[in-house]
Amino acid sequence: MKNQLLLDDCLTAHFAPVPLEELVVRRCDLPHWMRPDLQRGLDTLFAALPEHRFVGGRMRGHDLEFCFADLLEKGTGGVAIAPVVWQDVDIGEDTPVRCVTRGLWLAEREGVRFAILVDVSEGYHRVRARVEIAVAPGDERESFAVRLLQELRASAESGASWRGKVLVIEPPRDEFELAAAGPRVERTVPVRREDIVLRDDTISLIERNTIGFAERADQLVALGLSARKGVLLYGPPGTGKTLIVRWLAGALENYTKLVVTAGHYGLLAETLSIARVLQPAMIVLEDVDLVGGDRSGPWAGPGNVLNMLLNEMDGLPREAQMIFVLTTNRPEVLEPALAARPGRVDQAIEIGLPEEPERRLLVQRYAGRLDVGEKDAAHVAWRIGRVSPAFIKELMRRAAQAMLDRGGIGVVESCDMDAALHDMLAKGGGTAARVLGADSRIGFTADAIG
């Protein structure tokens, strides 16, 4: 007598009198990151089939895989029934999606008995989710298996769990659980258009080439034109390029946003692959000069990454709804085939240092709950000259600290501004000015230090 029921016993009873060796099996392998939507497809399928049976399996031989071929292998000790293995997958919502890692369903639909097997394990250089459907032979039953597999694949490829969110592709983690490279939802603080302090013509140009373009993408395709766009945002550090990206991420509600930062360019291939599935998509390439430097100059980046990027941006089909937003502090070092090639970068927009009206707005905005009169804000904006928004933000924080040090309550005075500027610049000299984005070469006034 067997000590433990084997899965092939269940299959034998389910498909009787059809011999198991005559079963027809259909299979598809899916990327690891599609598991939440595959699971939702499975849940929907079996919610409508309350009479189904669902079991897990435990491998009793080292050379076995959790697939129908090995489940039916004779003389190996078989695969024993065991608790179902689950894994929670975080999709950036209050509750993660509980995804099966190894499970077998036995059910009947449309008069066809079938079995579905799901196994998540290491494939060739990647973690994959395998789905197999077994039915008895016969044209109608085999056609049913094909339709059912297509139904589950469509659910998995819908990407519904990830669409519209801000995603960062993370590298594989060395854990006991399977954790392949895949998306992580970035929870960002919303940024409104009015939070962006730029010249009106600059912000209008950005909006026209991103949000406005996205609104017309379908119409452009209908006219036989491309729905792909490349926008380069360039300018000194601290001028608000990242803030602009965050604004666009919130404004492009129907677009999935994928962000590639300095530490993630090694996963560019995975990012672009996911973006193609989840389009319409906005792909943000921050500090693109790290990989997009001129191939003939000293700033050349990894050739394979640059070539991949060039090929991907140039080789997308006309109907692909993809907006690439590239940012850099060093536009002069970029590869011309990237930055000076319409079809890859279609619009370059300078995000420069703010003029005096914008500086005045920034002083008041970064004052928080402090009271800064319009006259004082205007004086500070004039005195500091052309500095970055990041400099002004730090200036106001230090002015607030100076106010607190002297026992002030909520009102910043000129002496507080003087103390803040003295700490930031005079004590550190030219080096401090350059680090903080207030160098005379970009318009910083010498009077502010004195």
C-alpha cells in the first residue's frame, strides 16, 4: 500500500478511462513578473467552476520537474500530493497578490475534463512561470485546451496589475524565495503643474511634447505617423529635471512609467521588454550620459548598453506608444546618434537656471510656513543672482534655522538670510558655491557672499 497519495493517482481518476500516456499537453512559459495577472486569470476561471479540485505537489526525486511528463514518469517515486506553495507579490497596493508557485487544478468546463499545472522555477537564465494544460485526445478537446491557454496568456500579458504605475526594474535578489529581476512600484508624491517653476514657454514646450503628444497618439497613428517620441531635458544640476519627470508621471495617467536610474542601466533590456508589453509607456532615462556618451570621446559609456538603446528607440513600430524622457546635466558629451537624431530624440529642452521672477516664487515656495514678505523675497531673489532651485531650497531651510537660533517665531528677517548665505558660501569659498549650484560662472553675484 502506498504511504502517500501521488498526483498521478489523482490524474488517473480524473481522466479515467483515458490512459494518462495518451493525454495531450499544451504549454507556455511566461516571464516571472506576469504572475499576478496570471493568478487573477486562474482565480476567475476556477471561481466559475466550484467543483474543481486544487492540490500542491512535493517532488520525491531530484531529477524530476513539476510538469505533466514527470508527473506520469514511472519508477521515479512520483510526485506526492502536498500543500500548495504560494508567494506574495507586491504590486504597490494595500494587499499583495498571492500567487501560486506550484499547484495543480482538476476541473471540467464545456463538457471537457482538463488539468492545469503551474510551476514557477529557474528557467534558462531567468525565472519563469510555466503553465501546462492536459486534456484527453480529440480535436474538440485539443481546441478547447488551445483556447484556454490563450485565455490565461491574455490575462497574464494584460499587465493590469502594473499598468499606469511608476515602476523601477529591480535586479534579482539572493533569497530563499525565487526573486527574479522584475518591477517594483515606486510610490511617489504627486507633483502638480503649478508646482513647476519655469518660464511659461519652457513648460508649455515640455507639455506639448509629452502630455499633448500622448493625447494625440491614436490620431497620429491613424494618419500613418509614429506614436513614439523622444524628449531630452538638459541643464545644470538642481534645476528641477527630476521634479518635471514626477509631474509627467502623474499627468500621464494612462501611461505606465518605467524609471531607469544610474544603478539600473544593467537592466535596460528587461525595462524595455516590459515597457513594450505595458504600452502606452513613458520610459525615463535619468543621467543618460552615463551610458549615452559620445562613442568617440572620453565619456563613452558601455557600448552594448548604448547600442541596445539606439536600436530600441529606432526600431519600434510606428504604432508603438512610447515616450522616452532622457535627462542629463552634460548634454555636450552625448552621442550624436542619440541626442542629435530625430526619431530618437525629437525635442531637446533646456531646463536652465531660473530668472529673477522665478527665483522670487521659489523663495516663497520653499519658505514653507515661514512668513517671507514679497519685498524681502524680491530682494533675496535679486541678491543671489542666477542660482539653482536646489540652492534656494537649502537657503530657506538654513534661514529658518538661523531664525530659530536667535529665538525668532515664524518670521524670517534679513539677518537670517545673511547668516544662511554666509554659512553656505563665505565659509566654503568657491568650492562651496560650485557644490551648491551657485558659482559665478552661472550668474551668482559676488555681493551675496560679502
